[in-house]
Amino acid sequence: MKADPIGVATGNHFIDGDHACGEGAIAAGCRFLAGYPITPSTEVAERIAERFPKVGGMFIQMEDEIASMAAIIGAAWGGPKVMTVTSGPGFSLMMENIGLAVMLETPCVVVNVQRGGPSTGLPPLTAQADMMQARWGSHGDYEIIALCPNSPQECFDLTITAFNLAETWRVPVMFMMDECVGHMTEKVVIPEADQIEIVPRNFYKGKKEDYRPFNFSGSGEIAPMIKAGEGYNIHITGLTHDERGYPALDAEAQDKNVRHLVDKILKNEEKIRLLEEDQIDDAEVIVISYGITSRVSQKAVQDARAAGIKVGTIRLIVVWPFPEKLIRKLASKVKAFIVPEINLGQISLEVERYAAGKAITIHVPHAGGWVHDPNDILKAIKKGVK
Amino acid sequence: MDIRFSGFGGQGIIKSGMLIGKAASLFDNKFATLTQSFGPEARGGACSAQVVIDENAVLYPYIIAPEILVSMSQEAYEKFIGDPVKGSIVLTDTDLVKPKKIRKDIKMYSIPATRIAEEMGNRIFANVVMVGFFTAITNVVSLEAMKKALPGSVPERFLATNIEALEKGYEYGKNLTKK
């Protein structure tokens, strides 16, 4: 399905990543946003709050991030595409209800413009240190999808992808920007609406009495949704439940329910996978990065190639689910993986886990507040080929 | 080309960087990345906007040592004058910056941008006068592109005055370099 032209601000813009994310959400068909202002994410909500009245959307500034997350879950079950926007401290508050969204298989997008942490940390400065929290910050076993844009253009394009993935897999999608990308202003090209592919909500069309809000059959099918208030007598709960949505509190039901939540993502990793590979065929070392760090490391890669080093790159666009099979395969071909990221060791540990000792993993950490010095990444590349 | 626009909060410093980046990327077909300082220093104290303009995609978004520095306040000048690389161009507002420290390895140009804006009726246009001056001296962006960047970025009712401010700064710069 093509985007509704009413929400598409076609043209060339010079805007920052936050504004571009807001435009992406509106173009994707988002019509409900609940949020609470927090640096460096506020501009996303500002953009949407200004634009929503013209497209028939609703923005509510909630009392906090707990309520914001709860509001978008409720709204999603009323029919519209929904989003919330925050940064680290707010993301922490959202965790309990993110678990609820996972359990209720509620399509929604959660934008986190990452800043330095823990706690209130570095409000106006960048980090990529919420990557593990995005995956498993709520309790229990589950899987989500997370994307990392590296430019304002991608903040637009990938916000649309995030909504499409949320609808396809009925899962909260974490849109993991960082302050640098959010506050960086560049050219953003917004295409015509008929050039934008949108995944609409899959609404149930059968007999009311036959409706099941969940499908745990193991067939890989995702159950369609309904709109609350249209006469369906259904029940949804955070408790472990059966396909009708009613509590089923035993080990057998738990196995069906939780395996479904995990399998629908992990078994479809290759379908969900989104990454860029460059010159990996004859590479001796591969730099794996995401978000703003993928741009900074490209500078180091250019210098390394100029020095005759065979270095390939993988830029993770979808970080969760992690491309486990790809890393396992490449580990037997290369000497080393170089993983720069603006945290002290998160995705690098995943790479190391799947490299499983076949290739070494060299982490290039940065505690946040700034991006890497490309020379630090270059040094790691040189160490990797030795 | 790495450019830093600096001054105090409220002078339209960020807007100046935005106009230059917009002109270069939307109308001169180059790549431009704008970053800005956030936080307490952006309120009244020295504030700055950084623009990287390139023929190729910009990879590293920040500026360590600019090749062009624009300073519209004494405080910003003192804070940033040490950074530009040798051979850089430094532009200042004649009345607001009295250089104590003179670097001989850079080219200095100044314009009474704020005075020119006041003569036009409001000092609020001083940043656009400076952007015009910048356009004339540095040749990083074209005058045509700068003019195209103004609509949508300044209030509609002040568009004509902003174009006039841009042209005044540009003419001042062209006259200065003719001599």
C-alpha cells in the first residue's frame, strides 16, 4: 500500500534527524503520539505536535513516560498506528509497559534518541549505550526489533521501515537514534507519497465469534487485529494467555506463549535483516558498526584501505534481531572483527559471542559525549590484521 | 570546508549556519552537515554553529579546526580564535570584536554588520548581513543559492528585508576584496 499523501511533506528539506523522524512517522501513517519532553528527543514530538492537526492525528503530552507508553498501547488497540518518543531516563520508565506491548503483541514504535547515561547522565550529548536495554530492558523472555539510523535522511526513511516492521510482526520496534544524528541537520529528500511503501494494519475480516487475537500455532502466522469498540468480545492481558487472550497460568501455556514471542522474531531474522556490507569478500578484518559510529568509522576504513589493508565493513541497520548466522559464517573467514560503539561494550559482546573464538573481536569503546576519533578505529584495524 | 559561526545566543548564529548549510546542500548540490552547541552556553554566552560543506558525503560530523571562523562577539572570538588552521579565513563584526590577539597566519576580514543592520532599521538582520559578507569573501556558497535559502527560513513578511541585508553584506565584501 502507498502512503497517504496528506501526511507526506514531499520536497527537499534541510532539517535535523529529530524533525526527519517526525516526518517519517507521519508519512508512515502514525496518527497517535503520546510522550513527555526530554532532551535530545523533544524536537520529534514538537514536529509532530505542530503537524498532527493538519493530518487528523492526536498528540497527548502525558504526565510521564510510564503513562506515555501505556497510552500508545491503548491507542493502538483502537486502530491507529502509534508512537512514543523519549531518551534514556524516559526509556527506563517505559520498560514495564514495553513488556506489556510485547506480551499483547501491540504494533508500536518507541523512539529513543540516545544520550549519555546512566541516570540523567549527559542530556545534550550523544551515546549508544541503551542498546542492551532496548533488547531486554523489561523482564521476562522476549525479542523486539531495533533499528539505528546514521543520518537525518535515514531518520525519515527508517522511521517508515520501523512502522512497517511493527505492523508486520505485531511487535514494539525500538528506533534507536543517538543525539548526534538527532541534532545533526542535513538534506532530507521526502519523496512523493506514491513512492513510499506502507504496511497497513492487518485487520480481521471474519466472523466475530471466531476471532482469536493471538496465534500460537507455530505456523509463523501473525494473528490479525481488531479495533476495540467494534463489538468484539475479547480479552487481552499481560498475564500468560491462550490464543483467545484469556489467562492460562501453567507451564504448557507459558511455553506456547513465550516461544511464540521469541520465535516470530528470531526465526525470521533473515527476513527482518537490514544491513550494508562493503568489500567483505576478500576482507581480512571487518568493521561492524551502527548509527553515527558507522559514519565516523568509514573515515578510518578509507585510511586503512589507502594503506593497503583489506578491510570490509558491515553496517547494522537492524541491530535486533542480531544477524547471528552472518557473523558465525564470516568468523571463519576473517582474522578479526572491529567493533567501535559509543558504549563500553554491548554489541561487541554479541559479535564476540557469535565469532565463538574463530576470529578475534576488538572492541573500540567510547563512554559517550562525543563520537570516536577515527584514528582510534584505524589503530584497531591495524591491530586486527597483525 | 569546515566552518564555524560564533557569537552570543540571540544573534541568529545557529540560523546563519542553517542558511549556509541549506544553500550549499539544497541549491548548490553539495553535501552539508550542520551541528550546533546545545546547553547553557547557548543562552547569552558564546554560542556556535558548525557547518561542514563537501563535494562528497560528510562522514565526520563535528569540527575540530575550522578553515573559516566567523565571530560576532568578543567572547566568541577569544574562545575560538585559537582553533582555525593556518591559512584560514576569519570574519568579524568590526564594532563587536576588537582583536587583542592577532594571528598572522590567517586572513582577517571585518564588516560592521550590526551597524549596517541598525541602519536598515533593526539589528536583528545583522546575522544575514554577515552571511552575505561570508558569501562574498569565501565563495563557499553562491549568492543565488543563499537567496534561495531565505524563503521558509525567515518570516515571510521580512523576506524582502533579509534579501536586502544579504545583498548589503555581499556588496560590502565584494568592495573590500576589489581594493
